[in-house]
Amino acid sequence: MSNDEPAAVAEREVSLLASLPSGLFIGGRWIKAVEGRSFTVHDPATGAPLASAADASPLDAMDALAAADRAQKGWAGQSTRARSDILRHAFDLLIGRADDFALLISLEMGKSLKEARGEVAYAAEFLRWFSEEAAHVHGRYQVAPNGGLRHLISKRPVGPCLLITPWNFPLAMITRKVGPAVAAGCTMVLKPAELTPLTSLLFASLMQEAGLPDGVLNVVTTTRSNDVMMPLLADKRLKKISFTGSTRVGRILLAAASANILRTSMELGGNAPFLVFEDADLDAAVEGAMQAKLRNIGQACTAANRFYVHETLAAEFTRRLHAKFSSLRMGCGTDEDDVVGPMISGKAREDVHRLVTEAIEDGATLIIGGFVPDGPGYFYPPTILCDINPASRIASEEIFGPVAAISRFASEQEAIEQANATEYGLASYAYTRDLSRALRLQEQIEAGMLGINTGLISDPAAPFGGIKHSGIGSEGGVEGIEEYLTTHYAGIGQMEVA
């Protein structure tokens, strides 16, 4: 790297941050928060401030809902082709600005530029996918089996939606919700995570450029999520909430939404098992483990948490995974050469380190990592633990960090029982060459998603969602748009011809 390149990179970062829109995006305008408050967004690699964002109050949120409500009737009346064209234009604009979005994601969230570029591509695909789904919302007409009635079934937009997104995928979690809402004809109030609000501001400006009418998308940034969001859930104008985040917060939101009988989509916590059977391709399994564990620095609801490896392969799998982990370097995500970026915050790092130290106290063996490095930022090294005590917290709680906890199993049934021994049921992974076993796993693993011989299962064209305490509903795939539609039926009796 030449001496001029770091200065050029820094200048580009400053320029990008300076170009971001400021304020709240309500009714197609950028406005200040009513109380005039703002908050600072920090770089997790250094702890230094990046930019400030407007800190909304409950009054601002109500203004956003009012704007969405005013826009709903006109937006629902738009043709599906018009909505499709806006999403396709947004896709093209996002691909054209991929480098800006990737840099911004890396700056405020910490993931490497390589992963951030992958997130942008993934996020863009939701816009393209739902631009195609918009024109495929079908009803049906049929004659009742007894011949007495004609059935006319149609689909309509749910109405104004509250979309609450997490910090770990600042762009993809937005497009995964905004894409189907736009396609279905719903207006929105978007509340991004406090830790990563900047990407949502840039995205809102992109959607405006794509031709989205005023009031269809409104963005409210705030540090007071509970105080600002709860009044919306009690407002009769709101018809749906879609939330991605922890199961703890999901329970609170579900309870609040129940009073207003809101449509709900909940993508909550995970505790994904990663099974390696005796007939697995071990090289492929290790590569899949790297994907499933270290993507997003382990900060993903789909991340592999509990590694169960057949007793005949456990030692070799651990040795190979150790070699892979040892080759990785921690560093600022915006450095093209770095692989493992910082965790999102000091608290997140403390929580992960506490799980690791407690696991060791409970009898686990530390293979690599397991310490808090000196220096700025919230870095934590890729860590491997073996011989996990089933009673240890790390065996039952979502790790949300770059820690692989490895245990052994002796039989297929034991592996399935261990995999299912959790209240969560989002993602799961298995490596085997046995097709019959793969089909048995599909039938018996208690999770909404199962990756067979792959460590990466998310795809905009496939349904994403969990069971048990991991959530309600699906995002993506043909199922994704259904979350934003209501079904209406008319029974038509015999009519005489005039």
C-alpha cells in the first residue's frame, strides 16, 4: 500500500460521512427532531465518533405514522407495475453505489469491506426479488364444491407497518422488510438500530431518488426505542409490526402488539447447531464452519453456536479449524487486508468473554483465543472451546461472537437430540454424504432452516424464519410478500341475467 493510499481512504470516509442526509425522514422531507436532540454514532474499531443522528421523541414517531397513514390509500392504489419499477430502479441505484454503502456499513458496524460488499449485494437482491414478486400477487375465483356459491378471493395491503431492524446487517435487514412492503403496497415507519442508523439514512435518500412517493417510507432514528415505539403499537392507524432482534425484546413487542391485534413478523434469537457426521467431507465441513461461525464476526442470528462432531472426527476437525482460526488477523474492517473486524460494542465483547470464561470454569478446554486484546476498539479473537459442559451457559445461550464451542457425539440420534435441546429453532447445519440421513435431518431437526453441506443458507428467493422461540413468519421467498397482505373473500350467490 502506497503512502498516499491511507490518506485517500480517510478522505473518502470523511466525504461519505459529510454527504449523509441529516435529521429524520418524514413525509418525504428531512427534518429535525421536535426536541432538537441528537446522538453520536461511533466506530467500533476505534471507539471514535463518526457522525450524529437525530434523536426522535414519541411526537416525531407519531408524525411519521401520520405521514404513512396519509400516504397509504394512494400508495395501495398504485399499480403493481409502478411499485415493481420503483424497486427495480432502487436495485440499480444500490448496485451503482455499492462501494459507498459497503464503506458506510464497515465504518458503523465493523465488518470487513469484503463482507460489507457481500451484504450490499445480498440486500440489493431483496429489492430485485420483490420487484418481480410485486406483479405476482394473485387471488382466485372458484365454484364452491356444492355449487351454491362462487368464491372470489383477493389480496390487499395490510396497511401502515412498523419495521424495526437490528445493527448487525444495517442494510440487508432493511431491504428484507422494505422490499416486500413496497411490493405489497404498504407504507412504513422504519426504526433502525441506535448503533447503526447511518446506513438507513443513505438508503432512504436512495429510495426517494428511485421515485418512492412521499410518506411511503419514513425513517425515525432514536436512542429511546421503548418510549418512542410503544405508542405506535397502541395506535389504531398501525396495522403491522415486523421486528428482527432478540427474543427478549420480541416477547415485549408481541405483548404490546396483542392489545391492538397487529399482524406480526418476528425474526428472533438463534442457537444454531452445526453437525459433522462420520461420513462428512471434512475439508468442506471446516470451510462451512468458517462461514457459519465467523461471518459478521459471529454476530448473526444464523451463526453456528454449538458444534457437534462425531467422536471419530472431533480431534481432526478441531485441529483443522484451529489452523484456520490461527491464520486470521484482527483489524479495522475498512482495511482491505483485514479479515476479522471489531465487535459492535464494549458490552457485546464483555458478554461474549463472560460466556467463554464461565465455560472454561465449567470444564471446557480453551484451544485458541479467549482473551480481551489491548488497544482501542472492541476486538475479540476467534476462539475455540472443546469438551463443553452441557450445563454451561454457552451451551444454551446465543453467543453472538467469534466463538466455536465443540462437543462430541456417538450416534445420529444423539446428535439430533443435542441439536434440538434448545428453546430456539432458527438455523441449523449438517455435513454428511448420506442422502437418506439428510432427509431424516430435514424431518427431525427443530429449526426453520437447515443447511446441508453448506455454511451459508440465507437467500432472498428462499423463506427466512424460525420456529419455537426464534420467531413467527417468514421473510424472503414467495412467502415474504404474504406477510404484508391480507386475504379477502366474497361469496357470490346465483344471479339472474337481466
